[in-house]
Amino acid sequence: MIEWKEYKFSEFVSINPKVTFEQRDLLPFVEMKDIEPSNKFCSNSTTRSLSGGARFINGDTLFARITPCLENGKIAQVRNLKGGKGFGSTEFHVLRGKNEISDTDFVYYLSRWSDVRDFAQINLHGTSGRQRFPAEAFKELILTLPPLPEQERIAEVLSSLDDKIDLLQRQNKTLEQLAETMFRQWFVEGADDSWITSTVGESFDIKGGGTPPTGEKSYWDGRICWTSPKDLSSTSNIFLHNTERKITEAGLRKVSSGLLPKGVVLLSSRAPIGYLAITNVTTAINQGYIACLPNELYSSWFIHNWLKVSMDLIVNSANGSTFLEIPKSVFRTLDFVVPTREKVVSYNHQAELFYSKILSNEKQINLLEQTRDTLLPKLMSGEVMVEI
């Protein structure tokens, strides 16, 4: 690390650089929801007329400055902006490399390093619940960082992992779209007038969950997976592979769902409604979920796609004054058009091929993410060196 130098973060990185626009109408606009903490890249989901907010170009890093988005790791490198420029939420700081000092791709990985993220989190200002990290505070962050050629090599090593992750994620989106398109063609557009109408409760086994008392230590930090919709809010995975929190056997006895097997389809039923996942781990669930258990006829893939195409019906059936919720009692009464057994069996067989590949890809993604997240701090600190 002989050539590494000490920098103030604000000397090393261009923070909120100026971006000008030749037009003001229908420009790419990036919202906070466009950033998934598990993805390196983000793109705009909409366009708007130019107004206040962060301004950026392709390749810039968007760094969430407000709680809880900052703690949740809402950091991404923006790409695919039409015209190369865009703007977005006022709650972003924009980070870019400085000419002859820092590499823009390296800056993205630097911003994801725990030394930078932890500094930002302990320097939040404002009232509880609406705290923000001010750009001026970056002047107080001092880091020892490598010369430009080594930055580029470090970014290249980490990018090779993220590029593979991105490829697998895009492949999974294509496979998911194929399964949904086939479902719509067979069971929505191709629905037969002779099919009878039943209810969800008569077709699927529905379960709800609960939360062990949080103040009782004997219920928590065990080995049994327990999930809340928070586990789904920061991932694009279709399958639930693990949970943030674990409970004990005593805690499990406080959860009405009991321990659910793999293959159960989870629907977040409140604030917000609509997160979906298929369990790839045995787990208990909290009261924010409705669990749909597959049976001899209706597979996980069938249920997953039925929920997707029926989401408008589900949301429109919700109620509540403080926040919308679809109670299990209401969910069970929703109409369900019963297809022929032959058609369902055929769909199950074909969709399983898609979902098996998705599951395999997600396992690879998880391993690549673990490798990247282990390697990143070692490269940033100089504990692991790269050859130039």
C-alpha cells in the first residue's frame, strides 16, 4: 500500500456534480423504488418534466441520503438513461469519479463499503424517522485509497461478479415473464365459459401467522426461520432462501402458522399488499402474510402466477383506515375460476422447467453476492491486493 494516499471523501469523489439539460419535458426520472439494494444497476421507470431533484448521467452512483433507505442499502449505479442524462428523487446524493483522481466505477464500490455507509448512518441529521445525511459531512470522512490504475483493476474484479449477477437476474426476469405470459394465455385469455367459479378458500389451503412477543428473549435468536414482509422488500428474488430473524421452539408455539414447508407461496397482505415469494426454506410467518399452500393439483408455480394476475382483485378487496389490508377471511371468499385438471397439470409441468432454472440461478446469484460482499471490504482496505 506504498502508493495509497489519504483523502477526504469530498476531495476524492465529485458529489452532486452539475448536470444541465437542453430540454425540460419527458426526461428519465429515477424514483427511490427503482433501486433494489441487491442490484448494482438501476434505470428509470418513468419520465417527467424537469423540476427539482438530483441530476445525473449514466454511470453515476445514486446514494440514498434519508432513513431508512440509507440503512437498507439503497445505492446503485444508474444506466440506460435515454439521452444519457436524467434526474430523480431529492433524497439522492449523486457520486462520480474525479478526473485523474478517481474511477467512477470504483466510486460505486467505495460507496457500498461499510466504512462509508457506517459513517453516513452515524452522521444522520434531523428528526426521528426523517433523518438525512448531509453532503457537507463527506468532508469529515477520511480514507486511505489506491491510485487510479489500482482503482480500475479493483472495479474490474468486482464488476465481473456483478455483471454475472446482472445476467442471471435478467435471465430470471425473462423466465418469470414467460411463465406469467403462458398462465395468462391459458387461464385468463383462454378461459372457457364452461369452467365453474369457486372461491380461493375452497381451492387452496390458506394460513396466517403471528409474531412472538418481542420483549421475551426466550422466543428469539433461535434456529427457526421466521419471516416478515421486510425480508421481501429488499430483494428481487422469487424464492425466499433465508430470513433476517430466527425464533426458538418456544417462539414457534406463539405463531399460528406453525412451521411451513418449502414451496409455500407468500403474499404480503398489508402495507404494502403484493410482495410475493415462494419459500425455499421451512419457515414460520408473521401476521403480515397470507400463505397459500400448494396441493396435489395446484402447484407453487400455478398459485404464484394466479396471485400475480389477480393482484388488482386482491388490492381492490382490501380495507382499512390506517393502512390497506386484505384479511384472510376476505381473501378466502375471492372468486376462483376452476380450470380443467388436464390444463392445470400441463401448466404445472411446463412452468416447473422455468422455476427450476430460476431457483438454480438464484442459488448462483447468492453465492456470487457472498463472494463480492466478502471481497469488497478486503479490496477497499488493501487487505487483498490486485495485480496491475
